[in-house]
Amino acid sequence: MEELVKKLAAIDELETWIQHCQGYRPEEKKVAFESAQSQWIARKVSENTLYVHPDVIADLRGQNWMPDDLQKRMIWASVLASAEGLNSKNRFKSIKAGLLKKYSRDWWEDVYQRIKPAFAAKERIFKQTSSNGAAIDMLVANTHLFGEAARDQVIAALKMVPKK
């Protein structure tokens, strides 16, 4: 079971988790999903790839990375804002269908209206990190001052995302 949890926590595409659980009983899947969910959230925060407000991150940390209903909506908006590539439209449609089926139209509408600010934060963080040269990246990685400045930029970008 621990191996399944680690495997799921390493997969960015939350909507595909069920496909990796073949041969497990429903109650085992539920336990694995809950454990993997908290590990996944902690990993995404550490990688600066969970696009939610810093106050929400602090709340999640205090809740041992177990999101409440509103935080789940924010997380799904972040997942959708992160979708890139050739299959991003199909992935969007698939996630939307899954959320509509599991929750409700109102729940989905709330997620949908949160995507744009999450996407804006993602783009701002990407532009800041991709415009750095190798020398700046080394300074950020190896000095406290530049590392703090880079973290401040990430926090400023994440503050663009509503916290309620």
C-alpha cells in the first residue's frame, strides 16, 4: 500500500490516479488516495507548482496537507491552470466531466472561475524563472539573499490568486 501511495503522490495528473490502482479494493484505494493527496500537495508546494494563495498554503500546512472543500476547488483550478501540451483541451474536458459527475455544476463553476488567476500566477512565476540566466540561477540556488528574493517573487505571484 505504501508503494501505491508513493507512486500516486509522484503523478501530477490527479485525474489519472484511478488508472494506477488496478487490483486494489475500493477501501484500499480510498486510504491510498487520502495519503497520496496530502503528499502530492506537499510536493507541489515545495516545487512552487501549486498555484494557490500563500495563506491557503499556510492553512494546508497546518492541516497536515488535508484540504477542505474550498481548498480542493483551488487545487483543481491550479491543476487546470497547469495543463499544457497537445492533449490539454482533452484533459480539461475530462477533468471537467469528472468534477461535474463527482460534485455539482455549482462546484465546477467555482473551480472554473478560479482558473484564470491561478494561470496568471503560474505564468508570472514561469516568466520570472525562465528569464534568469545560468549565473542568476546559481545565485538563487546558492545564496540566501537571492534565494529569498526569488521566494518573495513567487509569493507575490501567488498573492494574485484569491484566498477565499
